[in-house]
Amino acid sequence: MTLQLERLAAPTTHARLLAWVREVAELTQPDAVQWCDGSEAEWERVTTQMVRTGTLIRLDPLARPNSFHARTDPDDVARVEDRTFICSADEADAGPTNHWVDPAEMKTTMTELYRGSMRGRTMYVIPFCMGPLDAHEPRFGVEITDSPYVVASMKIMTRMGSAPLAAMTADGDADFVPCLHSVGAPLEPGQADVPWPCNATKYIAHFPEERAVWSYGSGYGGNSLLGKKCYSLRIASVMAHDEGWLAEHMLILRLISPEGRRYHVAAAFPSACGKTNLAMIQPTLPGWRAEMIGDDIAWMRVGEDGRLYATNPENGLFGVAPGTGWTTNPNAMRTMESGNSLFTNVAVTDHGDVWWEGMTSIAPRRATDWQGRAWTPEDDTPAAHPNSRFCTPISQCPVLADDFDSPTGVPIDAILFGGRRASTVPLVSQARSWQHGVFMGATCSSETTAAATGEVGLVRRDPMAMLPFIGYHAADYLGHWLSMAGREGVRLPEVFYVNWFRKSADGRFLWPGFGENSRVLAWITQRLDGAVGAVESPAGLLPEPGDLDLRGLDTDQDTVARAVAFDADEWREEVPRIEEWFASLGPRLPAALHEELETLRSSLA
Ligand code: GTP
Ligand code: SPV
Ligand code: MN
């Protein structure tokens, strides 16, 4: 069947976009092409259609208004880092931490995969903008996909539809990042569809010079919602390097002290290591308040006053469900309560509500697990997949900052790096300088989680929590971070390293975490104000005994002391691992980082 594109009255005159849409349609051969307008009617249409095809279950409207659950294919549940490629023209530019394939070769391979891949399906064209439309330079993208799940998710996660499309031609044809996605499951005439079409062959390919993304075979999250990790981190990190700004895997948070002082914090933790939770923190310290600006991605630029200003390019939350509950993250629970949400791979109760481990202290007596099987609390498998997610409009968050949409962003006072480390890394330490802070970020390490396929719990270096998201050579990326200090008139934030996940010998968390992390944040603000001193250690500046406000905390002093402690023996074991990591980054690694490592080594001697 040949598609009569001419008859599909495209709602734009954007020449490059029209040409690309035509070219993709000719290659992938969908039954129909639909330009997404982002309207409620469109949401209604695609969700209703997905309920009909079995992709979505409509949840109980009283418990979860206008909300749905999706069960994915059991082999399509997380980002696939081993199938993610940075296809730079020169292999050396992808660096040692990325998988590389020559761009021409990748395009040849993927073009053959895309040929006819949308047969029997609708091809959706999703115009979107990362960040507000009134940004100084709005960053447009267009995702072409054959997945209605992607359409619904992109409506939640981005500014999508008619408004960005109109803005793309308001002032001549604007540039945009083309993002091509197919689940890779064409339907022959008469062939019945499955609830979650996908393909065992998966490619998540990035063309950094061309600023383009091609994704094939997966319908899941970061593999398919291409505005998120693919554009706003991998492609944007290359843009940021070339244009002198930072595209980071960070939450953005405003803290307000009892005296009404405002502080802005950006924090980089690896996937499933606490960004969404810290972004929505409900401080336990009396009088403190917090507001969320972003929970996953921060774009940071030096402002006219020399400070670093952060904006959140996203418009929704794609949060880890397990562990999210009324005691740990009440603000996330309230955000979802308003409905308008898509849940993926959680459990569904007999009442048509969702459930996951950690949502309530008592599990439902029975439920349907993420694979659609009957489940009871006696089963040894979890009801929800460990990487199950809620996808919810950010506007529903009760602690969203009212200037979240500001195109200039907020001035960052402190940058936090962190990870999931059962040992070694103290609860909090402050960098002695920007260079030391970049060293902290560069040597950050964390246990792997279910957010990506592969083994869970392995400690790996994850520089600035960006290991899977740096779109170019990691050593050049670290050099770019260092270079920020050389900018004229710049006043950079203070840098801190935190670890909520240190454990006792018997495997229990030493620090209670969640809302109690406000105690650490309060100490950080006191350091920013010069209100408290600090203890020098080879790992950085540590709180002086008594300076962490522990009033009302029901963890005993000894346990807290072990969470905060610097342990020289553990750090001596860390040094060769850092050495090995730096060696793996090769000769492009900036000398300043080798110097910091020498300083660490000699201070431990
Ligand atoms: P991505 O969305 O994958 O990037 O993850 P994230 O960094 O936003 O992590 P999130 O806040 O969703 O937390 C991941 C898991 O860590 C959840 O199960 C949380 O309950 C748990 N968690 C978050 N903060 C803390 C903390 O302070 N202490 C402990 N012990 N667990 C935490
Ligand atoms: C992450 O893995 O960091 C996520 C989920 O936020 S995904 O969108 O799948 O990347
Ligand atoms: Mn998150």
C-alpha cells in the first residue's frame, strides 16, 4: 500500500520537517500518519485505543482518575545500555565509555530494520519542545514513532503538539532534533497485535554531529521517550560542550530556611539512586520547606551575573515506583493522586488501583503482578518490577515551584554528587575547590540498579551520574566541567558529595534518608553561609561534631557517627580503583584530575 502523504494535510509548512516525515513514511510504510496536537481529545483517543488493544488497563476512576497501567514485554523493562550507541564520525570522539559504530554503517543497518517496520500501524509525528516555549533559544524536537504509548507518555513528559509546532515556524523554520522511533513490530494484513509490541533486536543510536536520534525495537522509557535521556542528555551534552553550558542528570530543588532564606541545589545521582525523592523532599527539620523545579535533568548556563542558572527541560515525572510511599515520598503520592498518569509494570489490585513494594507497609492480600499473574504477599517474586514507573504531569506536584516554567531558571548555590555506596563514602563532604568538586564528580561511584538491564549491585564509576548519558568522550566531558571555572566573571556553586546508602556490617542503612536528608541539606546551607566550620579530611570537608542538626532524629548517635565517618583504610582501597578508572579514560583525561588524585593519595599516606 502506498501512502498518499499529500492527502494528509500536514499542519505545518516547515520544509525540513515535511521532507523528513515524508522520507520516514516512505521507508517505514505505516497505514496512516497522524500529526499529534497534544490535545485532551487526542489523549482520549490514543488511551482508549490502547485499552482496546490490551496495551493499557484503565484504572479505577475513583482511585486514579484518567489513569492507566501498561504491562510491557518482560524483556523490555529498562534502558539497554549495551544496545546504546554514540555514532560520532570519529570513533575517538565517542570515547572509552560509549559503544560506537560508524554512523554510515549504523544508518545502513537501521535503515534496513526500519524498512516497512511500521506496516499495519499508525505513524505519529510528535513535535515537542524541551524547556519552555518562551526560552531564549527554545530547543525543539520531533519524534516520529509507531507507539501510541510513546504519544501518551510524551504528552506528560514534554511540551508537545500544536504549540511547539507553531513555534517552530513562528520565526522562519527553526532547527529541531529529529528523533526516529519504531518498536520494530510490523503487522501483516490480518495479523493480531500483541499488548506490547517490541523487537528482540534493539538499537538506541545517537548521531551527535547531526544532532539526531534513531531508536528501534524497544517501547520502554528512556529507550523510546526520545526527548528524555537521548535528546536532553546525550545529544544536549554535545550541544552544551560546543556552546559552553552543562546538560546534566540532576534534580533541581529550592530550599527555604526557617528564616525565609532561599537556596537552590542541583544534585546528580545515578538512575534509581534518589533524585526524584530528594527533588520532592518533605523536610523533617522544623521550619524548613522545599520546592521542586526538576527531578531528573538540569540544563545549566552561566548567567549575566556569572552564576550558574538551571532549568528543567521536562514537563513530567517518570519516577521509580517501588519504595515510593506515604512515609518516604508523600509529595510523589499526592502528585499521582490527581490522576492523569500512566503506570508501567506495577501491580494492579482487585479494586483497579495500583500497588508496588513500599507503597504501603501492608501489602494487598492479592493483586495481579506486573506480568499479569495472580500474586499474593507470600510469593517470593515482587508484585511490581523493580524498575516499574509512574509517569505524571509535573504540574500536579504540590511542592512544584511556581516559577518552574521560568525560561532563565534558578541560580544554583550548591551542586551535590552522590551514589549508592554501602561503604567508604561519608554521608556528606564538601569539596575544597571547584577542581576538587569536579574530581568528586569524576570519581563518583554507585551500585548498578534495575533502571538499566544487566546485573544489579555492582559498584561502577559513574561520573556526575552521567556514565550512560555522556554523548561524547568522557575525558573531554570532565575537561568541559573544569573549564567552567575559567570563564570570566563566573561565580560557581559549592560542590558536595553525599551518600544516603552507607550500610552497617549487617546490611542496614546507617542513615534514615528521605525527609531526614533535610538535616544534611541544612548543614550544606550553613556552609554556604559560612555559618559553621568543617573538619578537613582527605575526602573533603566534613561536618564538625554537633553541627549536623540531629534533634528529634530517632537514629542513635553512634549509627549516625558511622554514616558520617571518614575511614582512611576504606579510602586507601579506593585509590587504586580510581587510578584504574582514570587509566581507562586514557590520555585525554585533564591533568588537574591526576593532580587531585595525587593529593588524595599523599594525604592518605
Ligand atoms: P531515576 O528516575 O531512575 O533516575 O531514579 P532517581 O534517582 O529519581 O531515584 P528515586 O528517587 O526514584 O529513588 C530510587 C529508589 O531509591 C527508590 O526505591 C527510593 O525509595 C530509594 N531512595 C531514595 N532516596 C532514598 C534515601 O534517602 N534513602 C534510602 N535508603 N533510599 C532512598
Ligand atoms: C533513568 O534510568 O535514569 C530513568 C528512567 O530516569 S529512563 O527514562 O528509562 O531512562
Ligand atoms: Mn527519578
